[in-house]
Amino acid sequence: MITHDELEFARPDLEALLLEVLTSVFTEEAYPDDSPLPDGDLVTARLSILEEDGGSHLGVEIRTGGVLARLLAWRMFGADDPREPDLLDAVGELGNIAAGNVKSLLFHAARLSLPGARLDGAAGPIPPEGSTGGPTGDAADGRAAPVTVGAAVLGQVVRLTLIPGADPDGLTWPPTTDDELLETQP
Amino acid sequence: MKILVTDDSKAMRMIVVRTLRQAGFAGLEIIEAENGQIGLSMARSEAPDLILSDWNMPEMNGIDFLRALRGSGSTTPFYFVTSEGSDEMRETAAQAGAMGLIAKPFTAEVFADALAAVV
């Protein structure tokens, strides 16, 4: 399982990854920002990366406020007042882009789940960094503490959190290759 | 030119279509599918000139979509547009018969360069 220390070592790359994703998606320059998320509406995209060696999961969450989520949906759909499904689709896709790049950065053999997205931060609480485990950052149950990097674009904060050993419950996965199935396709 | 855009995200399908136009490609007829299974069916019924497909999708993922397509004898140009752009993914895509892989996030310039040979 990827550890907290390995994620901390990769922090500069994760920060650069988040900046690049936000800058490209919004076509506006993003910049590092560790400010807290705004009060009020939060939208969270959640995915999981399954390491094929060992079978452990790395949770990936992108979280931002409702203002940026609506801006993102507007840019994607062109709708001034996006419906909730479109809002979740837009933020889910942002999470998908970030997680896919995280997977490419950190893993050789792994699978990426499909994204899930929820409003009001209802994806579940993200443990604060260092809140679990002992001095090494490893939790007593073997899981490692999450690592979070932050950035802002258009004046709005976005946080990318990686959670070693995160429970992928509730997420769906793309089907795996089934050669027998393919051979029987008409 | 008829282009099939396959992605489970409606937002991403819209971005791909918009980026194709921003890349300067004109006279396009765009058809859309939300997963590989529907994409495969549409590829057979609509005979697109080009297929742009996500990799991770429900029902049938992009690599299985491509393999089924090639297994049926289709030589339609096929590009992946995916968040995962590792060397391993590109090699897997090429071995399955893809002409290329465009990694997200992408720009109109990347689209123009990647697709110039076929659009």
C-alpha cells in the first residue's frame, strides 16, 4: 500500500498536478493556495485507485465550494443555472481528470474507479492530515494519514486529498476485460 | 465527416465536441454514446469516420470497445481521450489498434496536432 511518507515525498508533484489540471480545465491560471474551503455549499468528487499488486485502495477526493462548481458546470454545459446532475457530472469529471493523472504519477499497475460526486460535502469527512496513527503517520490499523494539497482558480479554493486505504464503498468500477465475452460478441 | 464521441460524462462529451471546433475542424457531424456498449452499437449502425473514446466507462470500457470493434474487422480510426496518459496505457492502446491517446486535460492545439492526419 502506498504510504503517507510516499505521498508526502510526491507532494510537489501533486501540487503541480493540481495546478495543471485546474489551469487547463478552467483555461485560467491556477495558483497554490492552502486556505480553507469556503463555508456553505461544498461539492466533492470521489474516486479510488486499486493497486493491482496487493489490492489496496488509494482514495482520491477533489473538493470545492459551490461557486466554483457552478462556474465549472457553466463552462462545460453553458448553463447559467446548472441542474444538480450536471453540477455533479462536471465536478465528477474534474475528479476523474485529477485521479487519472494521480494514477499515472504514482502507479504502474492499478485500476481507477468511476467517479462519484456529492453535494454539501456529503461524501464523508476527510480526516485531517496527521490525525491518525503515531509519529510515522501510519495509523494503528495499518492505514496511513491522508495528504492534501490546495490550489485556487478564479479566486476559489480547490483541495485534492489522497487517502491511503480508503474504503471504496459506494464507488463503481468500469468492467474489466473479458476475453470470452468479446469472442462471443455478434 | 462523422465523428462518434464516447464518454460516460456528458460534460466531457460537450468539451470534446467544443474542442474539435476550437481546433479548427469544420463540417463535422457529431454523434455521441455514453459507454462502450452503446458506442459499439453506434459504430456498427452509423459507420463513423472517426471514434474518440474515453477509457473508463460503465457497461463496456474503452479498451474492450476497441478490441470488439477490431475483432469485427472494423478499421475505423480510433483515439482514446482519457485522464490516464501513462506509457503503459499508450502501449496497450496501440496494441489494441488505437491510432493514439489524447490525455486529459487537453487543449485545442493538442487535438489539432493529434487528429490532423485523420480529420
